[in-house]
Amino acid sequence: MAVTAWVLVQTEIGHARAVADAIAAADYDRVRVLCADTVTGPHDIIARFEGDDLDAISSAVENVVSNVGGVQNTVTCLSMWVG
């Protein structure tokens, strides 16, 4: 069963759009990015990920998202129920 997660991203000032585009375009192993939107509030981007398992999501956030230039912080929220 696929795992869905919302990844909340804080970026450096003025980098939100470029970071969202980079997150959406990056190559992930066993993970798809369903959306990467810039938003208002305490985070600059909310991205929805779907992966084969928790390890795939964790690896995508740790090894890809966190290394995109302009990313300051991430929070990963696992979806408890998808309907």
C-alpha cells in the first residue's frame, strides 16, 4: 500500500517558487510528487508525496528535498487516512 505524506517547507526569502519547482521536477526513487505549491503562513511550500513505503518518503525528504538550494527546514506529515 502506498504511503502519502505532506511535506511542509520553509525557504530562504524569495526562493519559494524556485524551490517548489525544483521539488516537483526532482528525480525520486519510489516516490511521486503529486503537487508542490507555494502557500501563505508559517511554511512557504506544501508538497504532497506518494511513495512505496515510509523509507521511500524519508529518503526523498532527507536526500533530495533537504538538499535543494534555498530550503531552510522541512516538516513531514504522514497521512493517516486517504479517502
